[in-house]
Amino acid sequence: MAGPLNGIKVLDLSRILAGPWATQVLADYGAEVWKIERPGQGDDTRHWGPPYVKDVQGNDTTESAYYVAANRGKKSIEVDMTTAAGQAIIYKLVQQADIVVENYKVGGLKKYGLDYESIKNIRNDVIYCSITGFGQDGPYANRAGYDAMIQAMGGLMSITGEKDNLPGGGPQKVGVATTDLMTGMYAVSGILAALYHRTQTNEGQQIDIALLDTQVACLANQGSSYLVSGEVPQRLGSAHPNIVPYQAMKVQDGYILLAVGNDEQFKKCCAVLGCSEVGDNRQFATNALRVKHRETLIPILESYFIEGKLDDWLTALSKVHVPCGPINSIDRVFDNPQIKHRNMAFELAHPTAGKVPQVANPIRFSQTPIDYNAAPPILGQHTDEILNPK
């Protein structure tokens, strides 16, 4: 069955992660995505390994695990955009494309005649999405931007990690390139909004999305808390700044993540732990009071949790509907029965690897289900198909 974006064509000039993540989502939704790559080299992430996908003999292929995470469903075309011949090829593709996605530095494509002003002269209703570190204007516009430095500049690292006075304390980046990924997702929503606008007006437009803007937007409640209170949020490890108890607790054989969201759940939690008197203590009667008295309450709860084992606590707390969960390693994530039931890991046929593992898109459409029909392409796999159709 055709996806909801069936018939939409995307010219993908992006590389690394934010842009390719966006275009992979569009491909999942049914769009035809043409990935333009440098001849002989391709997307930088093809070489970001090990690990690399193995072929049927167990040898490394040319595709890294990083690359295959963000490029399924696309068609790879080798084009040298620095040459007049390459630019002419891209111009022909632009005439057919609804969307162009690029993540070059501001002005980087102008010298090749591939900037928005040039492209809209070829197709004036094109949706042209520009992803940069800092946006198309402003004092930092000409700077390069990468996920880790944006996590730092955008405040995320300042609120991630243990307190400075604890073992392992200090700022930490998130374990995946979350700023790139969120930028890619914001790009998708912006592109879809612009497509809808075009159906009403026949107008195309440029979308300007910056990693730094995205990271600041994704500070969410932490950013809002600062703007409302004037108090600078601090690192709290796994603890929540506005809800208590809402953090990891050490047990005999690991850690449990406790997520008590209201006063009733708190009382139930205390009853399970065997300290109902703590749940009835007026000092902890409301979430606001528990936040205020966090330093008193948490050591009390920790002293009870450490007396039991993970599975026992998970079972007992879940029975009374207190939100909690294990802190799983990634192997345990993919072994989880719910993840298996939802088919979040699957394989696609690949021309050199035989099969390549993939992680599913979390969106489930009732009428236009996603059809995963193409593995991340090898370099130039579709050049002849697209440029020399029979």
C-alpha cells in the first residue's frame, strides 16, 4: 500500500545526520528520495565505523552501522555538484522535485547555483529546507555547527550529568546525537506544513532551521522554568527538577527508574516499600513539598529500595500502578517482549550484505501503513536508474 507521501519527490543534498534523518522519515512516509552523493566518497557517515555491516562471508562492507541508521528507502545518485555537468543534472532533478533538503554552511551552495534563490527560479513552488548550525542570519550564521558543541552551547549539557560534588559529576552530552535528531524531526514537521500551505496557495518557500534554535526549543520545561523563576537549572543526574520522587534508585541487583507523578502514587509507593508513615508524613504530602524537601526524602526511600531486588520491586510497584521500569542496556531493549511485539527491529534485503538490520519508525498509520521496501543504498546504486531511465 502506498504511503501518505506517495508521489512526493525529495532531492536530498544533505549528509551526516540531521538532514538524512529528516529525509529517511519522508522516505518512510512514502516519498521518493534521491540522495545526491560525492562520486567515490558519498556521505561521510558511510565511513564512520567500525562497526560496519557484514557481507554474507562475514567481511566488512562499505556501509557503517551509523550510515544504515539514517538512509533507508532512498536512491543514491553519484553527482559532482562542483562541476557544470553535475549542476545541470541537479537542475533537471529539481524540475521534478517537490522538496529540496540541504545542510551546507550558509552560502555554501550559492557558488554552485544550488542555493534557494537559484533553485526557485527552476521550480518556484519548491519547498527548500536549509539545515545549519546557527541559521541563515545572525552573528554566528557563518559558523559550522555539530551536535556535541550545540548540546554544550544550547544548555543541554549543563543539565545532563551528576552534580559536581558527586562521583562522576560534571556536564555530560546525551548518548545519541539528540540535537541532530530533533532538528531532523522539526525539519519534517516544517516540510509537511509547507507542503500543506502549497496545496492551498501554490507557493513554495524556504525553511530555515538551526541546530542551536532547535536545542534551545527542546529545553522545554527547563527553559521555561528559568524564564519564569530566574533560577538557573542545575544537573540532577537522573532526578527530575519538578517532580519527586522521579529518578533512579539503587536496588540489590541494579537500578530501578521510579516515576511517581502524583500524590496518590507516592502513598502507594511508600506502602509497597513498607514505610507508609513516610507517605502519610505532612512534610511530603504534596509534590511541591516533596520537591522542597527532596534532600530529606530521597535518602529515606533509597534506604528501603536497596533492601530488595529489581524484579521484585518492579512487580510489586506495577501491581499498584506506580510507574517504574528497569534501566535496560541496549541488548535488553531489543530483547524486550513489547519491543518485539511492536516489530521495532527488522531486516531489509541488501545488495552486498544480504540483509541489513533496521530500527522501525515509531509512527503507525491505520490507513497508509509504512512499507519498508528498500535498504540504505550502496554508493551510486541508482545513478543509472534515475539519470538514464529506459
